[in-house]
Amino acid sequence: MSYDDWNPDDFLDFDYGDGGSQSQSKDKYNDEYSEYLASRKAEKVQDSPQIKREKPAKKKKKKFSSKPHTTHSPEERAALKQAQQEAYSRYTSNYDKKVNKAKKTKVRKPSVFLTRIYLGILAVFVGSMAVMDVLPLVWLMVLIVFLLFISALVLPKMRRGGKKRATKPLATLACLLLMLVYVTGTAYALGTLSFLSSTSVDNDKHVARITKNPFNVVITGMDVDGNIDEEGRSDVNMVLTVNPNTGQLLMTSIPRDYQVFLSDKDGAMDKLTHTGFYGVQSTTGAEEALLDMTANYYIKVNFSTVEKFIDAVGGVDVYSEYEFEPVKYKGWTVKEGMNHMDGKQALAFARERKAFDSGDNQRIKNQQAVFEAMFKKATSSKTMLLNYNRVLSELKDYVEMSFSSREVRSLVKMQISKNLKWSIYKNTLVGGDDTQPLYGTGGEYAYVMTQDEESINHARELIQAVLEGTPLTKDSEGVVQVQGAESEGEGEDGENEGEGE
């Protein structure tokens, strides 16, 4: 049967039985149908002008498999597997090392670590300076702004460097130097607070505002070395009258053998030097009664205090009226005029009396000269800024005072901000010579300098004048007077000792 003769409907009427005129065999029909399909396919190929070849399918990449090829022998497969495991172990080991190294580099990067330390030390330094409160507010603000500005310049250069290779090392060096300054400043502040807390005692006679109100300070110098708790005689006795508004300072010296009456001993008579054995309160009480004034504060020192202070500030320049060789310092001669002295020399100079005809009177003048030199050195800007902490650390165990920590810091702050040029005046009590039974000797007779009412009244007038803000002056004979007071020998052109100093 040909293609043209094929009728699909014949398939429906096909009889699979044996009878009938149209019966055919099943095999013959299947063959003809296959021939039909083949002719249809040949016809499609002949009618197509161009055959489009199909692209061969892309071969899939074989995934890596640790399974050995089937053609390998068991020994080869075992060796290959072992090699693969060793390679994998080396890979993971190197990877872990790189990761750990990267982590360590990130955590321990020197510039980041140093930056954090720098900022921490800077914060502690600024906080300590604010707590200590010795710098004026304007100075403190300027200091903070300046340090922040310097930090903004140094820290970025230290972390990232610059165009020049030396930028980062130089910035790191600058950062370390600044940190050293901050640590030193913090130690300075903490040392100050520690010193003041350990040397100050309670005081119910203090003034309301020490930088505004005038006050009196009793200075008692013990004739012993060592710790301030060591008992001894009060060898140096001086009352400082200070007026911070006028810048006047009056030094009133009382001879060590001066006659006093002890209010804490039922009015018993003794000489002033013996009060050192009874305590500083007995000394201040006797001087208050003698000069009719209130001792708002006291400072207790000894020989070691003087030596250590003068050595800590690099020595002092002391004026001497005479040339002499101190008994306490053999081989050294004090020249007439200005002398630069260390601690031992200044102490020997202040203790000398046998080299002078006036004896104890000249020794008092020398003590005043040493104290004046110490005061000038202590209030100088250089000492305040550079040697202050060293002075405090040296004197920690050798001084006792009734100033509070805040009061001392307020005085320092005032001196730094105003840079006062103190006018210093010196006055000394005089008296007569006598031998009387004293409390300190158990009623036995001993030498005593009796009181001189005129000298005492004059000292009281000077003290009251300074407290009231009245200017002092010095007459032609060198005697300190209240300015404007009528006194024989007083002249308007008299030199004012210490004025402008």
C-alpha cells in the first residue's frame, strides 16, 4: 500500500479475523504503517531547504571527588587518599595561621593601643588639675584647649603617618613626651592633695575667705632635727600679719627668752621658748595674749624643715649686715651683703648669735632675713610652677599647719593669677634683762627678757594697721611706722623696706 492510497479510516474497519474480503494479516499492516512513517519523514527532509544543526550539549564539569578512579589499584587509591588528606591538612593549617595573625594585628596595632592610653592619661590629667584647683579658670580653659589642639595634630599623624617617612615616628615621639608631661602633672596634683591632707589640722579660728580677708599666722620653729613630732624648745617665734588686698606682709619677731604668761597654765610666768614643750597651742595662746590679736593660723617647723625647703628650691639669696664665720658651719664665711646659701648654710646663718655684740637681737634679724628670702622664693612663678611638687614631697613629714587644703590652694591660685609683689615689713619686740622664777624651771630662777610696754604697744599698732589695710612706712632710722602717724624722726621720704620686692 502506497502513501497516496493510505486511508486512516481503514484502520478503524480493519478486521483481525480470518474471514472477509478485506481481511489482511496484522504483520503486513504493521509493515505498511512503518513504511508510511518512513515516507513521511523522508518527505519532511526533502521539503526543508536547510537543515539547522543542533548545538551539542555542553558537557557538565565533573565535580571534584575524593573518590579514586576505578582504574586505580587499591594501593594507588590509598596513596592518593593519603596525599589528599595531607594537602587538606596543610591548607587548613596555613589558613588558621593567617586568620590568627590578622586578628592579632588588628587587636594589637601599636598606634591604636597608644592612642587609647594617651586619651586616658590626658583625661586623668585634666581631671586632677580641675580637682586640685590651683590654676585660674581662664588658665585652665586655655590649657585644655591647647592640649586638645596639640592632640588633634599629633594623634592622626601617629596613626596614619604623612607624606614623609619620618612623620609617624616623630608624631609617636611627641605623643610619648606629652604623656610624660601628663603623668608628671597628675603626680604634681596628687602629691599636693596628699601633702595638704597629711599636714593640715582642724582650725576653728580660720578666716572666711583667705584671699580677701587679712589674717595672722604664728610661726614656731623648734630647735630639733627630724620629724615634726619631735619635741623641743620654740627657738624661732614670729607672727605674720598678711593682707591679701593691699599686698602687705608684716613680720613681728619675738625673742625666744621673752617673758609671757601662760593662759593654759593658770597665768603662770615663763619665757616663750619653753612653750615648745607644752605644745603649739600653748605657744599661740601666749603670743595672742602678748600682742592682743587672734592667731588665725599657725605653722610649726624645725631645723629639718628649713634645710629641706631651701634645698628643694635650689637655695636662697640672703642679705647679711656683717661678715662672720658661723659657729655651726666651720670653714664657711658669710660675706657682708648678698649671699647665696643652701639649706645647711642658711640654718647656720639663722642660728648664729655669738659672733655679734647684740647677740640674740642680731640673730632675730638674721632669722627674718632667711624667712624673707624663703618667702620670696616660695612665691616666685618659677618655684610655683616647677618646684612646687618637689617642695611638698620634701616637707611632708617636717611641717604642721592649721591651713586647710582648700585655703593653701586658694593662696597659690591667687599668687599665680595676680603675681602679687608683696611689701614686706619687719619689726622686733625688745625688752629688759632679768632673772626670775619660771614655770618651765619648776620655780627656779632663770634668765628672762622682761616685757617692754612701749615696744609691745607699737607692735600691736602695726598689726592692727595691716589688718585694717592702712599702709606702713619706714622712717629715717629704719623703724617701721603707720603711714601718717606722728612720731619723732618719721619722714615722708623714708624707705619702705620690701615695697616693690
